[in-house]
Amino acid sequence: MEDNPKVEVAGTETPNAQITTTTTTSNEVEMTGTQETSVPQTQTQPEADAGERAVQTESTALATEDTVIEDAPNESAPPAPAPKKSAGFKFLDFLTSPIVEIHVGEGTGAQVLTAHQALLLDSPFLAKLVEKFDGSSSRRINLPTENVEAFSCFLQFEYTRDYSVPQQETPTGSVEPEGAAPVDRTGEELLQHARVYTLAEKLGLPALKSLAHTKIHRVNGTPRGELAYARYVYSHTSADDQTIRRPVASYWASRGHVLRHEVGGDWDSMCVEVPEFTTDVLKFLMDRKEKSGPAETSESTPRGRKRLRAGEK
């Protein structure tokens, strides 16, 4: 009897071939510091009102003016990573690090927050305070001048690589356009992000600072909220921090002639009490006038007043 023919199918693997997978069981999750968690992606397309502070976009009423703002931030780029801890740092080490009490604020608004000590080492400012701890003293840091909500956003960012602020409820009877971002009618959302920005500057955390600045440009604010935000920025940042100051001055140089009527006397007070703001806005206006062209410049040149001749009235 003839042997049964063997049929071979090309590309198939030997039935007895074994596929081995290697699994590693461990109770530890390795991290190169809390900074190795993924950074949340920022939106590539900001909300409709983002351009009101972003210097790239000008209102259609000023479209005829040749205005270009050079230092507008690239909001599509994710925040830069924060400083890393040692390569051998593990998540279990993070969780088992000592708990530190952080007393933030003063008076009735003061709060006691807690955090793992290893988390605080990301901030050069806080790391110096941690270095002062010894075995006999309690692990406590006092920050009476800091804002409680802003500091809680910092801790949230360190644990999750993002932070959020409470959204203000829309007043009854007001209807937002479909698909539009909620309007920050009280201005508190803008101020919260601004406080996080200035706190990140003090703590030495460029990643948090960049994230806060990105969130600022997503807020759809009102004229009063924008003016309160401008006052805070010019009162709590240095003159050389043009990253946050320049868009503010550009915004009010473009729309101040209209929006000042909506904020009433607050506009006059702002111009008098914060001279750096007034100076920056005037510089924008004069630069735009200068760029408008020689024809307009020549027409705007003051002409000598005709003197009356003898006998003329």
C-alpha cells in the first residue's frame, strides 16, 4: 500500500513550535521620578477666545493694521519636562517617602496640606527647605504668603502631570453659543491660572509655568475679568517677563478703546495705579502707528499755526 502523500504549506510554522513570553512579576513600578508620567497633550486648536490674549490673532476691526507680535508662545507644544530625579528612583520609594505637612496661607483661610517628601524635591525652592529637616524636628513647611488653591494645583500637577481649577457656573438666563468654551464671567478662572503661573516661577518649575500659561490662553473671559487679570500680572511678575506681559498689553492696545467703556472707572484706575501697564500699551499703539506707513506719518505731522496778519480778526 502506498504511503499517504505529505502536503506542506509554505509560511506555516511547525505545530510543535512554542511561543514563549517573558513576564516579570513585581510589586514595584519603576519611575525615573514623578516627571516620567506622560505629559497631557495640549490642544492644537485653542478655543475661539484664545486669540484675545494670544498675540498672533488680531480683531477684524484692526485687520487693516500691519501688526505682528513676535513672541507669541507656541501653544501646540507640550510643556517642557520638569527636572528628573535619580535614575534609580522607584515608585515604591516615592510612596514610602516621609509625609510633609505644608501650612499654606494665614488666618481663617489657612490650610494644612500634606505631600510625600520626594515629590517636593522637584522644586529647588522647596528642596532647600526639606534639607533643613533633621531627625528630631517635625517635617513641616510654613508658606503663609502663598495661595492655598494655587499650591493645591501644584501638588495635583506633581502627582498627575496636570491640574484643574473649578469652573464657574453660568448665570441663569445666559446661553453660551453651541460648541463655545464657557465664559469666565467672574474672572476667577483667569486669576487662578495666573496664580499658578507665578507660584511655578517661585518654585522653579518651568513645566508647570508653561502649562499654566497655556491654560490662560484657553479661557474665554469678560472685559472686567481681563482687566483684573492684567492688574494681577503687572503686580506679581517682573518687568522682563514678557512671555505673560506682552500678550496682555497687546490685547488692551487692540481693544482697549472699546472695552474701556465696559469696565467703567476701573480702566482709569488701572492706568493710573499700574504705570508699567499704561507704558506697555502706549508702546504698542505707537509702534503700530509707526508701522502704518510714511503716508499716514506725513499727514499726522503737526503744521505751524497760521499767524494773524495785522488788521485780521
